Amino acid sequence: MSDPFDDFPGYEPAAPRAGGIAARALAQVHGAPDFLSALNPEQRAAVETTEGPVLVLAGAGTGKTRVLTARIAHILAQGLARPHQILAVTFTNKAAREMKARIAALIGDGEGMGWLGTFHAISTKILRRHAELAGLKSNFTILDTDDQMRLLKQVIKAENIDEKRWTARTLAYLIDNWKNRGLAPKNVPAGEAAAFANGRGGELYALYQERLKILNAADFGDLLLEALRVLRENPDVLREYQQRFKYILVDEYQDTNAVQYLWLRLLAQRTDPAIKPNLCCVGDDDQSIYGWRGADVDNILRFEKDFPGAKVVRLERNYRSTGHILATAAHLIAHNRDRLGKTLFTDGEDGEKPEVSGVWDSEEEARVVGEEIEQLQHKGHSLDEVAILVRASFQMREFEERFITLGLPYKVIGGPRFYERLEIRDALAYLRCTAQPADDLAFERIVNTPKRGLGDASLQILHDFARLQHIPLMQAARILVETEEVKPKQRSTLRALLKDFERWAGEIGQKPHHELAEQILEESGYTDFWKQEKSVEAEGRLENLKELVRSMEEFPDLGSFLEHVSLVMDVDNADGGERVSIMTLHGAKGLEFESVFLPGWEEGLFPHQRSLDENGRAGLEEERRLAYVGVTRARRRAKIYFATNRRIHGLWQTTTPSRFLDDLPADHVLVTESRGSGSGYGAYAQSRFANIDSFGSRYDTPGWKRAQAHGAKGAQDSGGRGPLTIEGEVLGKTSPGGSFAPGDRVFHLKFGPGSVAGVDGSKLTIDFDKAGRKLVLDSFVEQKSS
């Protein structure tokens, strides 16, 4: 096995003897390992300050992992502790494995680092050792999500609560939130308990915990909550671990939630209050972006108050990004009030300035980004070093479709491709059943989604009859609802569902297909199904469903849309070869790329309106930290885009550039005009941010005022560049009056110049000079003189 410390000049590992002996021998014979000489002064201070509480503020790309590993190595090399006396806590299994491999190579195959792992892994170890104190046996089962949902459904059903209205998924979300905050059932605030099942939330939580104990089981949240309870209620057990761990190290401290914070505080306390704990927390308050799942940035902000006399070491020397990127990120995050403060810098080159570009709409945004990436590819840049970071997952669809059109390989990180997402597959199944009643796979997928009481037994009867008669499932269902084979309740439910499909099918061609799709999702109960689940994940799924409906407007009818989806999903995107990475900003933390594209920097989308509405200034500051994370993912080039128009809740609206653009420093950012085709953007982009001294931070900055002024002017006079909009409604849809014929040269408000290839009533097939062939309405086209 190669030595993971071989990047530290002059360091030679100890022979593979017993861990503690090897470390002490290394310190006594050779003195301190020479790997310290490879550290910069700030890193070395973080490593060598071994006594007392230490907070290491490690900015993006400043060598945090190197410092953590070197600190453990230094403690062992100096003989200050044996491996089993060091508690090192990480947030991911990957980080734990990497650190374990490095330490194992240093101390040999003897003792090893038995207390290095994630919060949950270490808590599980403690809980198994003291299971009886938590009402469990040491061989307790850890439930996965599916098992947890089944158990919650049993609890809800046993209490005669309507599971359709008060879903197990929503209760699971509430319980997980309470456990992340360290709240046992008796501690849940009355107001929060009242939010579920008419005030029975806390009672159901208690019943669920009781069932877990009977089953000798724990869910993921219990691992920390029950371990915390064991330590709190058993001073002798707590004292054992406080004396065991001479040194405690915590990675990503800014991401800790309440229960993790309480757990750490207990373990870090010394039996003698006069002795300061040897606790080292490494984190970056500027990268705290998981508040929506319980992380509390205040944990790192109050570190010096929690541990008086703590030493704070700032790692600001960045080894990842160029000077202009770092200056842009530093100026952006400086507008946050709740931060400890640090400024990233580099000894390297300034490099390219981050670019800010405006585009007409999200379709042009995808087209422009695709062209930029193709240019990078032609210059020899690896697609593996290119990433698109979006604020919301629904933004991915247009990039995916554009890349498929271009034949540009891509991968979605942290989730499936758009049309492979669960909610999109369900929605498409409803549409397929409406358009093609013989589609058995689609019908089988949604016949009981959302839950209608049509379970496996009912479906088996349908299958058996359909096979016997050699007919599709839906046709079999129509016959069986008139007989007695299916139970009365299920028969009534099935009959109502079939009538819905007949009614929806009858409206094909009678109303716009995207409106029909929205109607189907609402009347089937599918939209309400996700609305009732009060979680961030559910909000994202609803946004994706809206994007699906919006995307259908680009097609002439339902059939052509479904055919398009089938072709898109059939595209081979197999593993192997270079691919562009598409992911959310939240999923990008910890990663880095040569080139990063940041689309959708508009008010309401980024910062996201929900964060502003629910959390006020705290929500805004977390959104700004998210923007900071996005910019600092880039090593050499960062490109930011905002669209002038975007479909929001089904209506076209003129958007306002994100306030974060006003937080960017004019000296380090290049404002450019979109190089896409037919954008209609023109000089509007140039004047929007031209000649400003600073992007500033307040709403009275020149850039912000000009953006607002242009938005207001655009609502009154489009200047021939696009459709007028008032409150999202597109105006000026009257036909130009002239007839069109194949061969006519025309100009489209969005796609630019082109030639008519075919005419079908008010629908024109046009070969646009740059946008390719499109099917459009004649009301959006004007004739051009030859």
C-alpha cells in the first residue's frame, strides 16, 4: 500500500508495529516528523496547537483534509495519545475511510483508529455497548427508510387516523426533525405537536418510539438521540468516555445540528472544570448551507463563547482557484453579517475574470451554456472538469435536453436524470394512460399512486383476467367493475378512476395539452399527495412537476410530447468516457472543477423565495453562502447567467437579476452580452450593468436601480425584442394578419430569422437560421422583406 503522506517532503513512515509504540518510537528516534515542513504557517499552527480548544476556520480549497490528518499524525508521533484515545468525527463515510487509510499507513496494522467515523457510526458503537440503558438489546436492528415508513403506517392505522390526509411520510419528516433537535416525545413543543393529526403528533411520536423498543430496533435519528440520552442519564458512562478521549477532532463543524452539538459538548467536557478540553473543530461558517436539514451555523459562530480561551486559526491561503475567482467570492460573502470573517487569497495567478451574462430565457440559457462547453471541448478541455450548478433540480431539464440534442455526454450527480425522477415517471404514467389506454406498465405504476386502496390483491385479479382474455389491464378493469370479482370498495374506487381516464381522454384536442396535464395531476390527487408532505424534498418534486407541464408547451400535442420523452429516455448515456456534471449547488459542496457554470441567478430562484419567506435574513444569508460555495467550486473559470424571462408557476414573467449580482466586485467580474443566437438581449445587457463603480450590497446601488428601471420599461415597451408581459400574461398575441407560404423569410421574437418550411393553419414549421427547425404559432412571427 502506498503511503498517503508521501506528498509531505522528508516524511518517512514508521515500521508496521503496534500503533502507540510505533508512534512514540518515531518521535523519540527521529524527532517530529518532517511532514510539518510541507505545511504553511497557518496550517502548521492548526496542527501543532494540541492543547486546549481550537477552532480551525478552513476556507474553501485551503487544505483542510491535510491539516486534519497531519494533526492526528502529529499527536501520535509526539506520543501524546494512543490511537484509541482519539475521537475523530466526520460527516461522510467517504471522509472517514480516507482518513482511516492515511492513519493506518502511519501507525501500522496494530491498534488502528477505532474511534474515527461518522457521528452515526460512533453513536452506534456507544449505543451497542450500553444498549440496555436505552431499553434495547445490543443486537438491535437499524431500520431503513422503507421499514420506518411501514412501522409509522401501522401506528397511524392503529390509532384510526386517516392516512391519506395525515401521511406516514409527513410524520416521518416531523419525527426526524424533532430527533435532529434532540427532542424526545415528552419535549416536543405543544404547538409543533398540534401540526399533525389535530394535535396528536407528539402522541404518535411516543407510540412509534414504544413500537421501536418492542421490536428491538432504532431508526437513523435514534442513533444520536438515544446515545445522547445514555450519556445524559448515566454520569458514570459519560465519565468513562470523557476520560477515554484525550483528543477530539470534528470535521465540517458548521454542518452540525442540535443533537450533534449537544453530543459533542457532553463528550468534550472535562471531569475537572479547570482543565480545558483538547477539542479541535474544523469548519467554515461561510459554507454552512444545510439549514433546511437541521444544521445550525450558530454552533460554529459561538465556539469561542462555548469554549472560553479557544484559539482560532484561519486558513485563508487557497490552493484551488485563481485570484479573480477568490476576490469575487470574498466580496460576495463579505455582505453576510453573521460570520466570523476571513478572506481567501492565492499566491498564484489572477486568471480569467468570472463572467456575468444575461440571456432571454431558460432555453437560450441552455443553448448558450452548451455552446460554451462545446468550445471548451474543442480546445481540449476535459468534460469531466466541467460542471453546471443549479439552485433547483427543475432547472436541469433544459440542459439535459440541450445536451442530448448536441450529443454532449453528461451525468446528473446526486440524483437521477430529469425524466427518471420518481415524480416525473408517475406523472408521465398518468399521461400515457390517458393517451394510450393499452399501456399496462403505466397503468400498473399509478393505479394505486397515490394510495387508493387498490393493493396487490386487486391488481392480481386484474392481471389474471387480462391474461386469460388477452386484453390490456385497463380494458380488463372496465369489465371487472361490472362484476363481483373485485371487492365493493375497491370496485367503486376503480370505477371512479376509469371514469377519470375516460373524461381526460375525451379532452385531448379540446384544450391545450399542458393544461390537460395540469388538470390530470390535480384531479388524480397526485399534486395534493406531494403538497401534503411538508418537506424540502416534496417542494422540489412539485417544482419538477411544474417544469414538466411547462416543457409540454413546446410541443404541438400530447402525442408528440410523449414520443419526445421516449426518445430522450432511450438515449444511451452509459458509463465511461468524459461527461459534463450537472448537479445542485447543495450537492456540489466539497467538489471542484476547472470550469463552473452557474445559471439562474434571478430573484425568487436564487435567492430562492421560499428561503426568504420562511427564514428572513437568516435564509438570505444561507442563500448567499450557497452562492459563495458555487463560485468557489471553480478552479480557473466561473460563468454566471441570469434570464430576462422565466416561466414561474405556469406564467411567463419578466425577472429581476439576483441581488447577489450587486454583491460582486466590478474590478474582478466581466459583464458580457450573451453570445447565443436570437436572444433579443442586445444592448440591454450592456446597459444593465455598464459603467458602475461597484455592484454594492444595497438596493439603492446603481446596478440594482438600473435593473429595476429596465424591468419596468420592458413591461411598458418591449422595444421589439420580445412579448410584452403584465402580471405574467403575454400580450400582443394578435395575428399579424398576413398569410404565410413556404419559402417566406420571417422573424420570430425568440428564435430570430428563418424560412417557412410548412404551413398548417396558424401553425408554422420554420427552419431558423441558428435555432434549427421549430413548430411555432404565426402570431409570434412577422414577415421580413427579402
